[in-house]
Amino acid sequence: APCDLVIFGVLGDLARRKLIPSLYQLEKAGLIEAGTRIIGVARHALSDEEFLARVSESLETFVKEGLDRQVTERLLRRCGYVLINLTRYQEYSRLEGVADGEKRSTVNYLAVPPSLFGDICLGLDGAGLVTPATRVVIEKPIGHDLESSRVINDAVASVFNEDQVYRI
């Protein structure tokens, strides 16, 4: 089914080097459902055009084979951008008009340092953007020791149940 893929930290190294090129490959293979949207979130003020230019630059830099113009255009049509300071919970309401949890499930990919996982989860919850169909993807390792890992896991678990969290 179509979804809204929200990538927090979309301008960072993980997203630029790995996620955006991977999404290109999925688009090329026809594995992204029609109607799926990709919503980039970061703390930098960018217009949609500037964001799309950054996505294009990531593709040109990190996709090894030559780019197919039609595939790139299809991928870019899916993309949008939202400015959010991840530690300011009131700013998460900016996603309300962009992500549509009633028509599509929402998958939140946290391509940020683990210390921000709790802030993002609380911000989403405070903005009313967490439903039973909402998912969150977090990358391991989580924290720098057992204690910090527990703090981060507890923060995520305060909003999402185990079935909604994907750890990769």
C-alpha cells in the first residue's frame, strides 16, 4: 500500500549516501507503490526546489551507474521537504498538512543521532501524528552504552509499541 516515508535528517550523510540512492534503486525496479510520497525533514530552511536539487546532487554523486532521467523525475515528483527543528515539539505540527495518516500509513525513518530519537517520537506524538498504522525505523547501534541505550529505547517505547518499531 502507498505510504508517506518521512526521513528525519534527510540532509545528513546517511540519507545522502545510502537512503536516497536506495530509494532511486527501488523506484527503478518498480518497487515503490504508486501514491507513496517521500517527505524529507531537516532543520535547514530550503525551498522545495532547493531540496530537490540536493536530492538530485545526492543521486548524481552516490548512484554508481548512470542515472535514468525518467526514474529520477518519478522519484523527485514523490519528494517534498519540511523544516523542523527536531527539539522543538511545536514544529512537528508542520507535518500535519504534508503527511496524511488517514489515507496512507506513515513510516518515519530516523536518520539522525540516537540522542534525537526520543525527541522525534515525542514531537510526533504531541502533534497527533502517531496512529496504530504509524511506524518508526531506527538504526543500530542505539546509544553508546547500556544505560544510554535503555534511555533511548524507553523514550521510543513511551510512544510506539514493539510492533511499530523496526530496528536495522
